[in-house]
Amino acid sequence: MRELIDRLKKQRRLEKEEWMALIGAGAEKEYLFAKAREEAQSYYGNSVFVRGLIEFTNYCKNNCYYCGIRRDNACVGRYRLTEEEILSCCKKGHALGLRTFVLQGGEDGYYTDERMTRLIARIKAAYPDCALTLSIGEKSKESYQRFFDAGADRYLLRHETADEAHYRKLHPKELSFENRRQCLHWLKEIGFQTGCGFMVGSPGQTVECLAEDMLFITELAPDMVGVGPFVPHHATPFAKEPVGSVELTLYMIGLLRLLKPNLLLPATTALGTAAGRGRERGVLAGANVVMPNLSPVGVREKYALYDNKICTGAEAAEGQGGLAQKMEGIGYRLAAGRGDPAEESGGKNVQRNVSESGGIYQ
């Protein structure tokens, strides 16, 4: 397996059979993680970038079988933040030293293109030194262009799976495997820093599915990839399915770092939910992004994509002192700044420590 890991590091690609052999074996973990850390540090030093997550609506028109805010879940206390509430979250985050905001929500028709472009423009006007990431699902190419023209910098759209048969097991028939992929290509064409991603251990997933994910990511060449273990929600069709493997999730993070060394790779909330020290273990496997929650405290538990989601303590924006200590304990530091992906030319893109930028650790 070391030979395959070394080949991936050198060539930045593998054939499908090689991916399947490597993922299926899950061997030489510490060797992989050491290589992954070397690659991340060659671009970003020991910096772990902080993004302020604002979960601004939990309404969603879709009915994905794995998601706790799916349309048919009548037990969810639905909410929408107003523009002023969202701007207040940004103000709080900016004062804490954050320089990237992530607006995440369900596919909520209330937030029309007009409302979204006005909101984007207001945020960018108020905080021109900040990057703005959107994660609001599948839209038309015209809508994506409007968001980009209004000032949005990045867009996260998890592809969930690159295997069509597996996609069908996870989604109702009105959702389209082809359209999901098309949206990601549109985002790249428009000029967004584009992120995709998948769950590890989702129902019906096989080693071949994960190999297809890696082939798709090789082709797409995204700037960001979000990978976390599947965690079930009690009010979904997958309520009794097991949690995805934390060990395999960490292994996939390491492989992704070798595949594209300048990726922005989050140590996800799902990873922190599924395992003690999940965030730290993710960083040691090659991740370099954390996304503490900036949403109003009163709505955080309502944005429950899965059960037992952590949203307090070190997972909350106001608890970043604790997260900073955890990162320092493993030899890393939280970094302020936008943390844009480094160019493939090899230049480092190391940002300042948050405590050096007038932020939360003063």
C-alpha cells in the first residue's frame, strides 16, 4: 500500500482499481497521515483556517432520505433569519477576527435571487476584507452568475456520491444525479472557488462508490472538499442505519490531501460529533479548516441535519479560545484571513494567527 500512497503523492491521480485497493485495505494509516501533513504544511504551514458558519434557514424543498431538515420532517421547528440578523452574525464574527463567512441553508424558495443578491451585496459592502461562501444547493446557472456578480466568492455543493445507483438510494426520484454534477461544473465555469464533498458510510455506499468519488474529484479539481461520516437522524428513513466509520473518514481526508495538496479540507462538525477529538484527528489526517457556528444561539439546535450535532463549546464561534487551545495542543494554530487556496506553483499561503489580528484571543 505504501507504493500506491507514494504514487498518489507523485502523480496526483490513481486508476479506479488502485483507488479501490487502497481504500479497501485502509492500510498504512500513519504513513498516509504523515505524508498528508507534509503536503498541507508545504502550502499552508501549520495554519488551520477558521470560517464563521451562519445557518440562516432550515426550510428545504427537498426530501433527501438522510437529512434531518428534509421537507417531510414535520417535527422540525422551522426558522429563517432576517437580513439584519444575518448581518449581526457577520458583525459578531468580524469582531472575533473571522474573515470568511459561510451562509448555509436548505433550498428555501423564500430566498429568491433578488433577496440573495441584495444580502450578498450588503455583506460585501460592510466587510470588504472578508470572503463570502454560499452553500444553498442546486440553482440555475443564471442564479449562480448573479450571486457571483453580487460579490460571493465561494460555493459549497456536496455532490454526495459520484455513483449514480448510490445517488438513487439516497435521494427521491425528483432529484437528478446529472444536474448535481452540472451545477458544480457551472460554478467552476463562472469563477467561484468551488467545493464538493461526500459522506463516508452513507447507506448503500461501497468501496467502488468511494473510488468513483475520488475519480470525480480528480476530474472536477475543486478548491474545497467536505468529507464527514454519515450520522443518522431519527426522523428520516435512515434512522436506524449505523454511523459511518470515523477511521475511514480520516483515511479519505489523507488521500484527498495527497490528491490535491492545496485543497481546503474541513475537519467537519460531523467528524466532531461522531468521535471524541474528531476535529483534532481530522487536522492530523490532513484537514486544515474548521467552521465554528456563528448562528444565533436560539436556532442552532434547529439546524439538525443529523442527531446530536455539536454546536456549543469549541464548536461555537464564541468558544474559539477552547478550539485554539486544542489546535495548539497538536502543533497547529487557528489562522485569520480569507485563507484562499494556494496556487499550484507551490507558494505557501500562511495566514496570521487570529490573536495577532486583533481577534478573539486578545
